[in-house]
Amino acid sequence: VDVHGPMKAFILERRKTDPEFTVAKDGVHPNNLGHWLIAKALMNEGHEHPDPFAKYADGEAAVAAYPHGTEVLKLVEQRLALMHDAYLTATKHQRPGVKAGLPLPDAKLKAKEIDAQI
């Protein structure tokens, strides 16, 4: 999936009125808007109809448009943090200041509970 093309087109359009506009201040890591542009490119892959997500300015607006969208997003973020910490711990990371995660089997069980809520 080409995520670069749509993001570049968006940036070039915005730079017509704001020459300093960017979605990645360091040139690598996208901000929330950049992530939204990537998500839209992924969700629109293979669809021949116009972009069904065009009406949403960003991911937050898209999430808020769905019943319980905000609650579901919080659960998804909770599961992501749980598994992030568990995998870092399982790989014996050396990152200073990163809290230890649950053992991977325990984290997977807890993630299944969150999946049921989602």
C-alpha cells in the first residue's frame, strides 16, 4: 500500500498556504495527523469509491463519529500498552526507564479479556 503518495500530496497542498507545514517534525516520525493519513491510505486500499473517510479531519473525529468509538479506542490503546510492555520485557530490553511488563502468557490472557470488551 502506498502511504507515502497520499501523505506527500496532502503536505504539498497544505504548503501552498503554509510553507512550513509538516506531519513529521523530525522528518521521520509522523504526528497524529500523519498517522491519520497513513491509516486512511491503508483503509482505502482496494476501494474504487471516493474516500469514505474524507469527511473526517483526523482520526479523533473519525473515532468520535462511531457509537462507543472513544471507549473502544481507549481499550485498544490499553491493549497496545499492555502488549508493548510485555514484549519488551520478553525480549529483555535494555531501555532505561521502561517499566517491566507482564510475562507474555499473562499479557496475552489479559489482552483476550480486553478483546472481548472491544
